[in-house]
Amino acid sequence: MEEIKANNIREILKREGFEEKDFTFYGEEIAKVKDLNKKKERGKLVLVTSTSPTKYGEGKTTLAISLNDALNRIGKKSVVVLREPSLGPVFGMKGGATGGGCACILPEDEINLHFTGDIHAITTANNLLAAIVDNHIFQGNELNINPERICHERCLDLNDRSLRNVVINGVTTHFNISTASEFMALLCMSKDEEDLRVRIGNIVVGYTYQNNPVYAKELQCVNALFKLLKDAIKPNIVSTKEQNLAIVHGGPFANIAHGTNSVISTSYALQNFDYTIVEAGFGSDMGALKFYDIVARTNPSFIPDVVVLNTTVQSLKHNGDGNLEKGIENLYYHMNTMEKYTNNLVVVLNQHDTDLESEISFIQKCVEEKGIPFCVSKGYLEGSSGSVKLAKQVVEASTKETKIVHYSYALEEDLQTKIEKFCKANYGAKEVIYTENALEKLKVFKNTFLPICIAKTQYSITEDAKVLGYPKDFTMTVKDIKLFNGAGFVTVYFGDILTMPGLSKDANYLHM
């Protein structure tokens, strides 16, 4: 592969009709948006999701980037909006998040590492609040906070299993990875700077001895925390290898948090581009459902015009224990799930050079028998030219009327009803059971009128990573429930989900 040359972001922005004064520049290849004013009517929104992920990687980010390049290639003003990479996966197992092959965003190393410092700022704000809570108690505890009921936890943007359980001031707690922190989630859910201030103030840091919630705003620290995030709230703009614009902003994990870039970056893109491509993390059972159920539900203009469902031969084989005909069931699950939310679905096979024509034909036949458009993308191998057919299908689909989404639960329903309706309607669970800890939390959060965010493994539709394909009539067990009041949702934990990953034996840092 030829050496990738640096792109001049000033020149690309000027070519696309933007004024230099509306941006702050970080060298020659990176910019931050200063002017967030709306420019025009809303463009089309394309949501890219995937079948169940595997350790091989399905190239969803690569597909989103190549689709963006292809739309620009056929004369559409398009932008791809992605999440910022976390340093945990960069040095751990998953790796960076800048695409690959002929479909990548630049500069790769800078984006994957410190970038513009957004995640550092989020980490610092999160930990400053934790220190403020501890200091308040040390200085006399005017708010009567129970030290054993502090629920705001510290974070770090690295995989460090030693921090999963720590003792601070005699109380057992733990660190989260920064992308699983409430500060990351609330920054990404904020509509503007004022909304960010309100969300910071609404964080529940703990409870009093009388079991009353204590909010961050009661600690008189909102202004200080906002100052740490005043630049992090602004979207970052870079470019693809083919010199098309890309926005990279926010990075909540999809198996723990809501798994989509910031609301503010999507809004900016929709106002300034004809097509906005958003990638939701992991499979449709994770990022795509959360995009609809949390992000679009609270931002109705974000209902996607088109959903692109990405898959690969190797992932379907993996889900069928090596048998493609068995593994196709996993694709059926994701197709069926997305059809509950959209009538404009396109399935795309992200082609690898080892794929057989007979395998591709089989997948195409299975998809088209369901009446859903299908195409093959060679974006990794060929860049925009390999995704032109997909781009044309997306444009055609975007002209169709989008159906009204009927969510699986109402916000005013009690928490247990929400959990059970969501899991049965979207995952196919026959029963939801609760640990004693979860039952206690249900009592506390019973009438919290917020969306729910499911935290579970990304490798299976169930809570068990070993259960592949399209399982049916299974039981799910709620182990914990946490209120993220600033972010605006309640997270429900299933299975052995970790909010602080560890490094693997053959981690990426060994190969850098």
C-alpha cells in the first residue's frame, strides 16, 4: 500500500464552502468547530450498523468511511461522523478506530492517541467531581452525604484490571474506563453548551443518610467542571484518505453506554451536509437499538432516513460454528430487528479477498428473498470506487418516506416494565430475572422516566458471549442498575459486563 500523505484541512474546508474563521486548527490536519450555528435545512441521515461482531472485526468503520467517499464521488455533499478512539482498545485488543486499507481517516496516529485532548478533558472533569465529593465530606459534610452510598466513580482511559476494585477512604469502589463514564455519556448527549451545564449539574453523585439524592449542582462546582469541557464539547473535523471531510467526536462504548458520537456533532453535520453517515457501535442489538431508543428518541430529527446493515462472510461463518448456512441466521436476526425501526434498510457485504463467489451469491439470495436491497462493498480494497453501488442504493433509499418508529416501551412506564418489554421485543428473551441487588435497585429507580441503556456482551444477542447465531426463548438476568441522570438514561447490566477492561496476553502495545 502506498504511503499515506497528509491532508491540509484548511484547503479541504475551503473547497467545501466553509470559512476558516469558524474553526480552530490543531496543526495542518485537524480542526475544531467554533461556529455551531445552523446553516440550512436538515440533510439525510444514514445509520451504519452491523451483524454481531467477532474478534476478526467486520470493518464497519471502514465501510462508513468508504460510503462517505463514494457519496462524494457521485456528487453528493456528504460527511461521516465517527466516535473518538479510546486509548484502552488502542493499546489493548480492539485497536484504533480510523478505518483501514483505502478507506481511512487521517492523521491516524494522532486520532488514535491524544487527538485534541477531548477524552483527557472528560477524564479530568470526571475525577475532579469525585475529588470534590470526597473533599466535601472531609470538610464537614454539609450535605450529609453517606460515604458508603457515593455512586459517582473515578475513571481512566486505559485498560487496567487492577483498578476494577479499589478501597478509597475505607469504602470499596472501582474505576471505569473513561468511555464508560457518565461524563462521556452526558457530553455526547448534550445539545449545546447550556445543555451541557444542566446535565453536569444533574449528575447524582450519591445519597444522604436519609436516602435522598445529592446532585453535582449542590456542590457549587458546575462552572469549574464546565471550564474543563468547554473545548471538548466542540466537534473535531479531519479528512479521509480521499480528502473528504469527517467529523470525529465523543466516544461512549456501545456495550456499556449508548455507543454513538455526540449529538452536537450529528446536529452540525445534518445542518451543513446533504448526507450524514453515523456509525453506531458493535451490532444492531447494541449501537443501533440505542441510537433509536436513546439518541433519536430524545432528538426526533435524528430518525435515520436509511439504515445500512454491514456483514462479512467470516462473521456469519463464525456465528454458524464454521457453517455459513447456519450462520446466516445471525443476519436474519439483525435484519428483523432493524425492520422494526425502519423501512429503508440496505444490507451490504463487506468483501474480503478470501470470499468465494458461491458464498457471496448465497448471502445475496438470502437477503433478496426477504425483499431487502443487497450489494457488495470493496471499500477496504478499492476505496470510494468499491462502494459506488452502495452509495447509489443509499441515495435511492433516502428518497422514500421513513416510517414512524414505535418504541418497545413508553417513557412513563415503570423501570421493570421497560426492561422486560425491551428485552422480549428486541432480543427475543422469554424471561427476565433479577438478582437481589438488582431488585433493590428496581425499588430505588422504579419511577425514573428515562430511556434504558442495556449493558451486555457485544458478541451475542444474549448476555452470554458463547451463545452465537440467532438464539431464541432464552433467559436474561439483570445484575445491576445504575442511574446516569446527567446523561439522561438508566443503565441495566446483564451478564459479566466489565466497565474497566484488562489488557490481553497478546495486546496491541506489543506490536507497536
